[in-house]
Amino acid sequence: MDDMEQKALRVIDANINRLREGLRVVEDVCRFMLDDEDLSQRLKAVRHQVRQAGESIASYQQMLQARDAASDVGASISNDDERARDDVQRIFAANIKRAQECCRVLEEFAKLYDGDASAAFKAMRYDLYTLEKDIFYKMEVNNGD
């Protein structure tokens, strides 16, 4: 594997990890705060799709070999918004947006490996747009707004 391919897999690995992490936060909001089985299940299904699409790009071992968290120049970069959240809606919004952004990056980089995986990440992104609206509405209803 040449250096550019290794670096492309590094981008994919980082975004798959961020995507799954963001989805888990959103899923836990739906599961434990909204007590919504349907929304929780829909998010779990997306996480499963992420795993499948990722595996069609590269193996777990290949992703680990590409990972280099120790030299990530962006790991120490943060802003005030990342260090504080005012309420659960902001936690939700930050994480659903993170997941959508990761899907976009993965949609592009997956094109280097597997067109079907790229299409899967695009479909997931659009599913997340719909989920975002559904979850936000449910949060508003629960808050009485």
C-alpha cells in the first residue's frame, strides 16, 4: 500500500470512528432521555450500516494499520463550543452534525475504493437529515415547546 493510500485510509478510519461516536451519543439521547425505541432502533441501524460500508472499503486490520492518532495535528485543536454544552439539545445538535459531516467525507473518500460504499454513506447522510428533524421534534415535544 503506498503512502497516499495509507493516508486516505487514515481519513476514512478517523471519520468512521467519529461517525460511530456521534451516532452513539445521539442514540443514547433517544434511548435514555427520550425513551424512544423507534428512534433508537433507527440510529442503531445506521451504526450497523456504517460498519458494513466501512468493511467494504478495508478490513479492520488495514484501518488499524492506517491509524496514527499520536501524530494527529488536529487532536489538540478545540474551541470554546466543544468544551461546554448548555443543554441536551446542544449535545444532540453537535453530534448529529458531526455524524452528517463524517458521512460527507466518507462519501467522497470511499469513491477511491468502492462506489457502493460511497453511495451507502450518501444515503446515510440523508437518513441522518431526516432523523435530525424527527429527533429535534421529539425533543421539542418533550420540553413542551
